Amino acid sequence: MKDEKETRKKLLISAKKEFMEKGYLQASLRNICKDAGVTTGALYFFFQDKEDLFASLVQEPLDKMYALVMKHYEDERNQLQGGSMEMDSSDEDYEMVTQVIHYLYQYSSEFQLILAKSYGSRFENSIERFVAITQQHYRILLDQMAEKKHIQRVDDFVIHWIAHMHIDIFVHMIKHETSEKEAIGHMSLIIKYLFKGWYGMFEGLEKK
């Protein structure tokens, strides 16, 4: 049992190295096995194929990130329904963003694989999935706020654009910010910018 755990660990370490250097499509299972010092038969004992091996590196961190984001979106919708989501609630967004940033840096290599090395695997559209759930969330929020403020409805194109911009901020951060501390510092300013822009958007909408 101990030997099996050690073999699997070696394979995952070698796989991360190979995927990081060459990307999913160009990565070689033979090279991974050679680097890990095991046979290809040993690899197939633990993993079904290359995608299963890649998933063993990134699936769990990705699922946890989805759960974290979905929980935050659910809390925001509950706040709006309860009438407590106002202009001064950006502190809660900052707390959430800090959690996301910490998690991104805790699993920085895994998210680098997803962002830059997953082409050809089922994970290549992971960012679009975040955009889609964010767009859906914003659609609900903006419809409720438009009804509450008696203003015109924001169209889907604008919401998709906003959702993409918000997700792209995190993508840019994890690609270019090497320090978690600096990322949090920069993001604190960006949150203020986004928060003012979100509510400023309503000022240009006509009353029904």
C-alpha cells in the first residue's frame, strides 16, 4: 500500500512537470513514466489515460473554486432579496476576493495548468464556465435591482461583457502577479473601481 502511494505520488509530480513544460496535447506519458522511474503499466494501474492523469492534478482545486464562487453568489442573492445589499457592502466582496486569491495562490501551479496548459482536454473551457455562472448570477441580480429601482433592464450582451471582465481580472492576476500579498493589495483598489462602476451603471438607465 505504501509503495502504491509513493508510485502514484511520483507519477503526479512527473506529470505536473511534463504538463507545465509542454501542455496537455504535447505531454508524453512515456516521458512521465521515465521521469517517475516506473513502467507505463504502472501508470495505467492508477490512471485511465492522459486526461484522467491531468484531471487528478486539477479537478479537485477547480471544483472547490466553483463551490466557493457559487456560495458567494448565493449569499449575494439572499442579501438582495433581504434588502441588505447596498453601496456600503463592498467589505464583504473584499473578504470574498481575499479568500479566492488565497486559494488561487495556494494551488497556483494547478490553476496555471488550467489557464495555460489545458488545451485539448475537457478543462480548456473552464474559464468560460466561470463566465457563464457569473453571467447567470448577474442576470438575476440586475433584474431584481432593475425592478427594485424601477429602471430599464440591462441586456444580455452587456451582462456577458461585464462577467467576462470580472473573471478576466483574476485570470490576469494569477498569470502575472507572483506575490499573493501584492495581488490582494492591487485587488483592493480594483474592487472599489468595480463596485462604483456596478452601481454607477444604474445612473444611466432610464426610469420605466
